[in-house]
Amino acid sequence: MNETFAERLAHLRAEKGLTQRELGAAAGVAWSMISKYESGKSAPRLKVLMKLADALGVSADELKGALSKQTNKLKIYDGFSSRLIAARANAAFSRKKLCEATGLSGDDLADMELGDLLPSPEDVKKIAHALGTSVDSLAGAKHEEEAVLLHFVEPGDNSVGTRENLAPVPPDTYRRFAAFADELGITPGELMSAIVFREAAAIDANPDDVPSLEEFVQKVKSERT
């Protein structure tokens, strides 16, 4: 059977008697992403594909074979999330600006930077054109590390309470960030939290009145216990 990945996924899900929501819940993937996969609008990254295969009770190779038929127009190597973050930073594009330039949704771009969504070849071309970089450099020439997800705490809405968040960080940047955090005796996530809270405190404040980063680091340490 010469099925595309979209067709194969829908077929296997039907065989298991699962709805898109049920498959999403079993694989830890938003049901809206399952819908995009089955419509052929998007393709999953390898780590998501493996979760889908496990939820469907099939081998990852079975799904990978079908996926290769769907994405053989342009080879997109692992590490796309890292390359996208770096290219967007180099072009000084906010995510919103890139959405406007490409017509892609903010959710899709966020999922690409988190490494949860493999872009279509057409999406890669749109993004490369918007950022002024080559398609080949964005698609990659070899498998590389995906972005590292940095979990941290930030002020809540209207600075009330706190909430957890995560940010995708290129591997090399994360390693430097982690080394600095280690020198301070805190985790990378705690360092990010200290930076974010200091930036929040600086809004509409006299620069001389804003506590130093070291003070926020000490506060993070004191809140561990």
C-alpha cells in the first residue's frame, strides 16, 4: 500500500477506533495537531512520531516510511527548531512579524521552534524568503540538535502571582547559559526566572531603583526551601 503519512495515520487511528482527541491524549499531542497531520498540512518531528507510533501500537519505522513519501520534496534535517530560532534572531524578526510575512499561524511557528512540528517544504521556503536566508541553510545539511526547552517561572497576568512557561533555546546558547547558571549555583530555569522577574521590575521604574540580577538570584535560592 503506497500511503502517504497523512493517510497512514488516519487509517491506523481508525483501525484502533480512536478519535483524533483520543489519539492526541494517548500520544501527548494536541488534537489540533493530529488534524493537521491527517490533512497533510503538517508533519511531526521524530520524537512526536515515536509517541504516535507507541499510541497506535505500531513501529516507528512503519510511520517513518510513510512520512518519507510525504516529505521527499525537500530533506529537512533534525535541528530545524534551532536553525529557525537562530535565523529569526539574526533577521531581528519577532514571531508576530514572521507570522505576518509568511501567513503561518503563531501556534504553528511556536510548535516549530519547540521542535514539535515539522514544517512542510513550502513552509520552509516561505520562512527562508521572509528571513532573507537560503532554503538549504534552514532545511539543514545534516542532522543537528533540536532546541532545548528551558522551563522557568514568570510573573502572572498583570503581575499577579506567577505562572510556568518554557522557551526554546538553541543548544549552544543553552550550554553557555547553563554554565553561567552553574557558576551562580542555580539551574538554567532559575536563572531565566531571575532575569525575567528583573526585567518585569524594571518596567516603568527608575533604573537606579531596580535590584541587581544577583539580588534576584538570591531571592530564587531563598524560595527553594
